[in-house]
Amino acid sequence: MSVSLYAVTFDCADAVELARFWSAVLECPVDEGASPDVASITLGDQLPHWYFMKVPEGKTVKNRVHADLVTGDLAAEVKRIVALGATEQADYHEGGYQWATLLDPEGNEFDVVAQA
């Protein structure tokens, strides 16, 4: 028996609003049937899917797992994502890699990495 990654799920206060943000970032529509309680983004035939589930508690500490997105133009992509509602937290240049850590509208950390 083997397993594969099917979905990345975000706990959040408003599933449809957070899905709309990530939909704009990923340039892929929110799936039909989205609500404040549950929403999803299916990236065509690609896995993983992205799920958003309403939970009663808010985020209180740093994420232990986060998404890394890759781009050919780091500065332009960070500017675009910040304009969509993200907050830039930090910039890094380490080990031959360059990336920016951002926060989505609900404070979840994610990185945008310059394509090597």
C-alpha cells in the first residue's frame, strides 16, 4: 500500500474569503459550493487540492507547516501577492536561495521562492 498527498488544508475563520485570496494567488478559481464553513481550490489535474475549513479558534502561533511557492520574478510576484492582501514578513538570502515569507489574510505563513 502507498499514499500520496491529496490536499493541503487551512483552518480559518472564513473559508470562502481565505479561498478567494488563495484563488487569486494561485490564479485558479474557487470550486463551486464554497461557503464560509468550507471551500476548496482544485488545481486542474494537479495535486494537492487546497481546502479551507472554518474552525472556532484563531491562529495563535507560527505555522509548523507552510506552502512554498516558486516564481521566476520574486520581486514582482511578492508585489502582486501583497496587493491581493498578503503581508510581507521577511526576506531571506541563504544557502544559494532567495525567498520572501508572507502572511495570508488570516496570518498563515507561506514563502515565495525565487526559481533557481
